[in-house]
Amino acid sequence: MAGVVVIFDFDKTIVDCDTDNWVVDGLGATALFEELLPTMPWNSLMDRMMSELHSQGRTMEDIADCLRTAPLHPQIISGIKTAHALGCELRIVSDANHFFIETILRHHGLFECFSEINTNKSFIDEEGKLRIQPYHDFNFASHGCCNPCPPNMCKGVIIKRIQDSMSSEEEKRIIYLGDGKGDYCSSLKLGERDFMMPRKNYPVWELITSSPLLLKAEIHEWSDAEEFEEVLLKLINIALSANKKTPELLSMDRKFPTVSRLPHKTFPQVLQVPH
Ligand SMILES: [Mg+2]
Ligand SMILES: [Zn+2]
């Protein structure tokens, strides 16, 4: 094991859109969505929208076709594949839902790269309609978090569970990538050896940069797919180098070489910087 766990948000981090909006807009249900939004929680509304689309004759395949057109940049794909090839453990923590995420990841050949997807449950009911259920059942009880987390999901609780499951393996470090308000709780749970990658000028970046001292983790911002790949692979290299106890590699500040061009069979755990 490389000792690096990379945790990704999904919407506006891996895909460059909000998949809920993408499906609602793509299948022509935007007006109804906006009319109902003030009346119910987002997660409950998405379940309701799937019901509405079904009654309009939209099929699961229509929804899947729409999801397959969601924008996902080639450098996000190569960044994820390289991180996986380097031996990092990749997980998703997302407020979308399982069907949306799995459909998109499979379409781009990324599904097998991830060891865990933490998101809202989805299933197809007896009428053939997609149902979406909250990750955390807020009708039963609140998750009790005071950070800006939606009622159906506190990502901080999920990060804490992941950390607890890792505690026997002290060398592991987390790299977390996200854009939204819901990712803020995660960032507060990271430790001083971890890295937080907030998307610049997005809500989680605004929250973090307004009081950066609240975070223990190192903060490394990114704006677009190119920086996503570059910063992620740079941080993985730093973490791998530290685990290998070769401190001379830690001080490098030159641009990281394109890891994805290295032959996979001979992937070194520590990548050399050209002199
Ligand atoms: Mg997001
Ligand atoms: Zn929370």
C-alpha cells in the first residue's frame, strides 16, 4: 500500500457540473424543480423529480444517457488513473447519489479505480423508477453537526469513520478534494499530515480562506482540470516520498513531471525530478 488515501467530492470536483441540475435541466424539468425547491430539502426534491420524470415517460436509460454527457475533463481522468496506478486508495464522498456516480464513472472507465463510494442511496423500484434516499435519515434524527452540512449528509462524520478505520496504519495520509459548502466539515477533520485541495473561488475555498487557521491540514488550491491533476500528483509524490523517508525529495519546487507517461510496470514509488 502506498499509504495515501485520496478522497474526492464528485459534483464540480470530478465532473464539472452539478449532476442533479444536469439531469433536471437535460430532461427538461427545470421549471418544476425551481418551483418545488423552496418547499422541501434538496435530497427529497431529487427523489420527487425522478418520480415526476418517470410519470412523463422518461426511462432509466434516458437518465443514464443524460449523465453520460456530463462534462468530465480528460486531465481529471488521467489524474485519477495515475493516482490509482501509484497505489493510492481512492474514495468518493458525495451528496449526489449512487446511480448517477456509478453511471458516469463506468462511462469513463474510472469505476474500478475507487474502493468506496459514500453517497445517497439509490435503487430502481417495482415501477422502474429511480428512487433516491438520504445517506443520513434526517426524518429519524439529525446528524447533529453544526457546520454547514445538509440535513441528509455530514461529510465530516464519514471522514471521521474513514480515519478511525485507518488508525492502526499510522503512515497513511489523506488528500481531500472538494468545492462545496458540504466539503468544509471534511476539511476540519483532516490532520496536520493531511492535505486539503479546495477548488479556488468555490464555496469551500471561501470558507477555508476566511479563517485558514481553523484547518490543521496543508491547503493547496486548484482551479481547473490541469491544476487538479498537477497539484494532486505533486501532493501524492510528497506523501510517497515522506513515507519512503527520502527527505531530499521533499524540497523540490520544480514542476512535477507527467507521471502518466511513465510505463506502468516499472512505476517507482518515488518519482525522480529531472535535473
Ligand atoms: Mg461538489
Ligand atoms: Zn458536518
